Amino acid sequence: MRSIRARLLVGLLLLVTVMSLVVGSITYRRVLIETSTLFDYQLRQMAISLGDQASFMSGYELPAHPENSDFVIQIWDVFGTRLYSPGLPFLDKAILGYSDLTVQNERWRVYARATETSVIQVAQPWRVREKLAREAALRVLLPLLALLALMAAAAAWIVGRAMRPLKGLTAQIEHRDIHSLSPLAAADLPAEVSPLVEELNRLLDRLSAAFASQRAFVADAAHELRSPLTALSLQLQLLERARDEAERDLATTRLRAAIERATHLVTQLLTLARNEPEGVAEAPTRAALDQIARDAVGDVLPLAQQRRIGVGLDAPAAVAVQADAEALRILVRNLLDNAVRYSPEDSAVRMRVYRDPGGQAVLEVSDQGPGIAPADRSRAFARFYRAPGASEGGSGLGLAIVKAIADRHGAQIELADAVPQGLRVVVRFPVA
């Protein structure tokens, strides 16, 4: 049974039914006991009321009592002579007070009382008492049964009213399409439902931001891909129009360079798409940041040697972080590759990996390039951003990829001036 409404109804009805049965059973027994006490009181009052009349009933005989007689009365004088008795012989002796007797296979409730001149005994069949008691108890239970039906109807109404906000919420969601990501109305919702709606609204906000980011990404990618594709087309035309082998070789070289630039741009775009904070990430594992830094140095070493740039790594101790190891390799490699590309020839790039006093893992990459002006640093992580006057014709996605990976891992990035010149990038990872 998955319906909350059905569960509540069944649970409340079962509770009401069980409680009604318990209360009804207790009430029935109490009524039987109280009725029996009342009948005992009635026997006693009859005996008391007959006390003053006993002397006037001497020798008076009644016909044999009918089977459905409610009471039997017997009176003796002080000498044991019957002064009053029904025709049917009942008892020849009396036990003062209340007693239960069996006469001719029938149970009787008897009360006997002695006065100065007589002994009075009043008896009542148990079958009569039980019948009257049951009738009285059932008369008491009938309103309880009617109340049970009213409580069931009230429970159904209360559950239906309590579930009404959920129906309204369902109606809001049913009338939405894939483009409707505005927050759900959260007014007048029960306290138990409000957290769910708030989380749904936060999820809708994240989805809206993710879709907006993807739309912007696609628009930017389409814009940026237009230039390399146009260049490829132009280089292909030049190759086709080449008049001799020298022109053909030159056109082929330029076409290959244009293809490499386009391939690099597409690769960077795919890397950025995979590492967006809203994207699907691999489960974080224990990754050795110091070892990843050493691997990154080996990856960029050919380019560094070609440009006569020295690459140094300062990682005196092992530093581990909880991260997607492959994404972390991309982050470190992009930072180091940017530093090498933007540093002038015969300069140096330095990378440090350590833990700060607060226990955070820190990655620092410093170069001796032109750096980024403080006024432009807030835009440095935007897609396709290139610093004014940059000599390298990159894709403008390197720092955007680094920022996306850092955000996904909860890391903080800081851009600062290097000493004596250049850019220093500091990435601080949260304490595991």
C-alpha cells in the first residue's frame, strides 16, 4: 500500500475501531456490574418496604408463581412459621444478607432481612437479572456504535483535508513542461511538506542554472568553432589552388596547424563540459596530489624544453586529497601548460605542493610571464577569455576548465602576482 492517504485512513480507522472495541467492552462490563448492583439494591429496598407489612400477611397464599416471575417473596415469623409465600415451595430457611442459591436447576439471587417480628426473603432469578442487564448495556453501546461511524467519517474528512496541499502541489507539477523550471508555490504548505518543496525548488534552481550554463556553453562553442572551421575551409581552398609543390607544402603545413588548433579547441570544450560542477562526476577517491604534479611536469617537459623554460617542482612530502584523480590531473596539467606557454623563453616555471598550517592541501604554480592585471582577474576564469595583449593564441578555456574542476571539488582558486614578475595561481583543497 503506497498511498499515504490510504495508509492514514486505514491506520486511523483501525485505531478508532480498536479503541471503540476496548471502550465498548469496558463499558459493557461496567454496565453489567452497575446493573447487578442496582438489582441488589432493589432486592434490599423491597425487603425493607415489606418489613412493616409482614404481620398483616399471615396465612395469605398466592397462586403458584409463573415461570417468568421477576421476584419471589417469602416471610417467616420469629417462630419459623411462614406468613407469606408463593404457592411454589422455595426455601425453608433464610441466610441473612445476600446469597446465591440454586433451586430446581435455576440460579437465584437472594436477600434476607430479619426484623423484630419476622424474617423477609426476596429472591430474583439470575436469568432475569442478566437479561435486563444485557438490555441496559446494549442501550448504552448503541450511541457508541453511532459515534464510531461518525469518527470514521471525520477521520476520512480530516485526512482528505490534510492531503489537499499535496494535490495542489501535484497539479502544479503536472501542468509543467521541460522548460518550466520556475519555483513551486510554497505558501500555506504543512510543515512536513515545506522542506520537500524547498529542496525541489533548490533543485529546480540548480537545473535552471545548469541549463542556462549549457545554453551559454553551446552558444559560445558555436561562436568559437566558427573561426577555426572557417580557417580550415580557407586553408583547404589554398591547398586546392596551389600551383607548385612549394605552395602545396606551405598550404598543407598551415592546414595541419589549423586542424591541430581546431582539435585542441574541441578537446578543451569536451573537457570543460565533462568537468562542469553540474555534470556527472566520478566518485572521489584518495589521490596523491604530489605524484599527479610530477606526472604533469613530465607531460609539459617537451614543450618547456622546446622553449628553453625550466620547470621546477617543490613537493617535499606526500600530499593526498579526496578527489576525482583524472579531473585533478587535467587541472594540474592545464595550470602548468598555461604557465609554460605564457612564460618567455629562457625563464622558469615553479610548482609547489604542500599542506598549510590549517591542514589544507595547496597547489601553487608560478610563471614569469606577463601575468593578469588585477582588474581583469575576475574575468580570467570566463570561457574563451583572453587577456589583452596575450601573445599566445590559445582557446581561452584553460582557466575555465581549472575553475570548473576546482568548484566541483570545493577548492578555492586565487590569482596573485609572482615574484619578481608573472602570475601565481594558488589552489586550496578542503580538508578531507
